[in-house]
Amino acid sequence: MTDFFSADADADLAVARIEEQIAEAQERARRASEVRQQIGALRGQATSPRRELTVTVDAGGRLLGVDLTEAAYRHSARDLGRLIVETANAAQRQAGAQAVAAASEAFGEESGIVAHLRDEVERARPDGPDGPGDGTRIQY
């Protein structure tokens, strides 16, 4: 009889473990959905060093807006174009950093999800990992 009760106890323990794993998986899925929504709402914004323009991008680096001041029109078309691109790059880095921070908060700094996102952000950097820092170094 002891074997019968032992088998029942083992089965109950196995079921409890499976239910716990299901609950943990559901919690991870919930957090992942929340983080996805947070990242989707993130915006990176950068202003050029002399405040001629401000650029806004989403978390994926997609350009959402460019606000120019009158001072921006004093640049040549070529210099203004370069300034817009460099400022957009800085905004993209900011948005990427915010996305990594949101994922780190939800999943922990050492999470594989965070490591993957960090790698994606690094690969997407327009100036590469050894770039100029904030992306707003401009020569006239």
C-alpha cells in the first residue's frame, strides 16, 4: 500500500511542479507583452549642439519628426542634411538605451532577452559601436 500512496504523492508533486511552471511562463508572457508596449511607446529625442533643430524617433529608430528653428536655415543644404542625420542618430541611440533599460527592469540585467535586445540596438547604431559618442559632433 505504501507504493500506491507514494505514486500518488509523486504524481501530485509532478502536477504541482507543472502548474508552477505554467504560472511562471504566463507571468513571463505578461511581462513581455508589457515591455513590448512600453518599447512601442518610447521616443528618442535629440537636439543639435547649437539648438538649430530637434529630431524625434521611435524605439526602432524610425524618424517621427524634425523641428527646425530659423537658425537651421543659415546652414547650407548639405550641412543641414548632415546635421539632421547626426541628430537623428543621437535620438536613435537614446531610444535604444531606453528600450534596453525597460527590458532590464522587467527581466533583469543578465537576461538573455536583454542581451539580445542590447545586441540588436548595438547593431542598429548608425555610427557603429566605436562611433563619435553622442552623434552630434559637427564640423562647419
